Amino acid sequence: MTALPPALDGEALRFEGGAGPLCAYVAGHGAPLLLVHSINAVACAAEMRPLHDHYRTTRSVFSLDLPGFGLSSRSDRVYTPRLMTDAIHATVRVIRERCGEVPIDLLGLSTSAEYAARAAAETPAAFRSVALVSPTGLRGTRPRRGAPGSTRFLPTLYRILRGPGWGESLFRGLTRPAVIRYFLERTWGSKRIDEQLWAYDVLTARAPGAWHAPLYFLSAGLFSADIFAVYESLTPPVWLSHGVRGDFTDYRLSPALLARPNWHGSVYQTGALPYFEEFSAFTADYDRFLATAV
């Protein structure tokens, strides 16, 4: 099996920090911006490509591969929101070593918006702003205010998925090229997906250990049961954005957060990765938000 090629341009920085061996793509110079990809069967920093390439011209951009994904360690271990949040904290320490003690702009996509929010709630002084793109935890009518640090993990389902030896085979079935395309089309709400992202997803699905973290995702172990309370606790400026097509369009709980003075929002006629489809509008809105963040 050939080594997985880099997902993004720039330095593939390897480091440790309490969440196992990690990798972040580093490019550009200027104020630091940390980008965190979503969680799914083939997730990785490739999902950040349009933003990584754009902001590297004016910012020091750090695009993280979370534990279990991309070029970070994919070891057989327990994957939790705590582990993912600790990976963000570890990356913050690396950013401070490189850029100094300056507040960081943090952007998290989908489920990783939960980890970005938790990191910012735990160390608010580290972050100048928090952007949540298509965040999870806002669907339905019942806010998740579980015990602090609790998750939605279904251990019986995890044992069934992993089985006595068939977990990897199950994962490979779910990540065949045609299946990856199907799920990207559901994410986009359209057949006009990004072909470059699809091609890299096909590659990353075949990396050694690629199946370990996704089984925790499929059994809800990477979703927080207390996330709405975490969102409510955020003190830095927050920007919430999402699309209206595809499988991720239920944000019925967002108005209560957007009513808070430090929260701002944008909606796009796109799927769940709006910056792939309405790049200019997305970056213009994000830049306006960043200009007002203090």
C-alpha cells in the first residue's frame, strides 16, 4: 500500500500533545487561523482546501488532521470528543510556539464545530473568534444539556459494528468509491460535488487504520450530549453559517443562540460545505465577521 499523499499545500507539520501523533498543514504568514475538518468515514483536512488556499495568502493557516484521520495517528484506541478537543488544544500550543501569544481565529466544520466550541469554552483567551460551519447539535427541538463531558455513545452498537473481526470489512464496504460519491452528493444536496475532494476521500479511506475512528462516529461516540450548554457558554465572538440543501439542514435550535450578542449568522443556498459552492460570498461574510471580532 502506497503512503497517503498530502491533502493540502504547505508544510505537513508532525507533533505530539496528549492526543497522540498529530499532523497539521501549515502555510502562509500573518495572524493565525486554525481550520478543523468534519467527522465522517473519510474525513480529513482536504475538506478545508478552499479556505486553506485562500487564507494562506494573508494568514498563518493551520489545517488540522484530527486523531484517526488524514496523516494523524489512526491507532486502535477509544475516540471521543475529549480526544478531539485535546487535539485542538495541542495545535494551539504549536501555533503559539510559531506565532506567539496572539489570539487565534478558529473554524470548525460540522461535528468538529462541537470540538471547536468546547476548546473555546475551556480556554476562551486563546481564541479571538470561533466560526461554526454547519454545526451539529442544533437539530430538533430539545437542546442537549447533558452532564458535562457526556456523549451519545452507543456501546452495544459499537460492539456490533466492530464485531469479532468484521469492522474493517464493514468500513471498506461503506467507503467504496461509488458509496463515497453517494454520501458526498447527500452532503452537497446535489450531484455537483467537488471531484478533487472525492478523489482524495477515496485514497484516505484505504490508509492503514482508517476504520478505527469512523466506527466510533457511526456509534455516536463522537457526538457530545452536552453540546448546547457548551455553545451557550461561549464568550468569544461566534459566527454560525450553514446551507439549506442536502442532509444537514435542521438548525431549529440556532435562533436561541443567534439572539445572543456575541453570535452572528449567515445562511447560503448550498449544501453543508458552503465555501465550496459560494466561495466569494462565504469568505466575504467571514471577513466581515472577523473585522468586527474583538
